[in-house]
Amino acid sequence: MNLATQQTQHSQAGLLILMACALVLAGCATPLNITTDYDTNYNFSGVRKIAIQPILRTPESAAMLSDIQIDRIDTALADELTRRGYQIVDQNSEADMLLAWHLVTQEKTDIRSYNTAGYYNCWRCAPVADVTVRQYTQGTFIVDLIDPAQMRSKWRATYVSRMGREKDAAKAAEERRKTAAAIFADFPPGYNATVTH
């Protein structure tokens, strides 16, 4: 198989991964590594109602997501916020903050070299280097909470991982739940984890 054929297959595989993923990040074997940043001068104590914004389909990665996948991601985020005491509202005019998310994908190459001479008992053999080349899709999932009056992001969570395809629907749903919980684990910053009314 030549390199051009391999690259085409990897590109097609990347598209299939995007089309089959259930919260971008389902099926990832690595621990969740979420980074957050926020406006330290912003008062998050008054946030009670959040409106999830429609995804923009202009970026290439967003255009590849199906409506079903977008709904699953929205539901996972909304369920976690509801569990934490927030109310999800349909109208931006009712919201204390707006939630917008997007996905950025990038094709990556993982090259590894192994010296296999030590594995065989061959005293006349020259050392042999075994090289493996694997392409994968790295996904960066970004969640912004935006002040509706200023229309500026006041809190952001970012999750970077290798994207995987998960065939088991129940397992994928559980991964979405865990990812959403990890994303909002430190929200709101400086306050109790659960909103009290």
C-alpha cells in the first residue's frame, strides 16, 4: 500500500471518526485533562440561567458534525448544568450567560522507532530499526460562557484529546456524561460547585 493510499484512508477514517463520535471525546483512553480560564473580575454568583447557542456551521469541523451529534453534545452539557442547579432556557433574553461550544480538529502524525535487533538471537544480523507511522485526529473541544450584555466570553474550558470512535451507545453516553462533568467541575470559579437557590 503506497503512502498516498494510506493518507487517503486516514483522511476518510478521520471523517468517519467525526461523523461517529458522540461528544467529540467519547472513547478516549487517556484521562480527562480539562483546562479552564476565566475573567477574575467577573461576578459569577448571579448566574442561574444559561442559554445554549446554536452551533455555527461555518468551520469545516462543525460542518462535519451531524444534527444528531450536536443534539447529544448539547444534551450532555445541559444535563450536567441542570444537575449542578442551573436552569437551561431557550431565550437569550432570559439568560444570565450564553453557552457556546465548538470543535477544532487537526490531523496529527505519531512516528515511533524501535530497535528490534535485541529481540532475535542472530549474531550476524545488523541492527534493525522498526518504524511505525500512525495518523490520528486530535480534537480540541472548547466551551465558552458569555456575558449576554457585553457579548464577551467570561469563562472557557478546553479539552484536547485524540478522537476515537465508540460503537457502544451506552458507553458513549457515559463518556459524554463524564466529559461534561469534568468540563464544569470548577464552575463557577470561586464559588460552591452546585448552585443553591
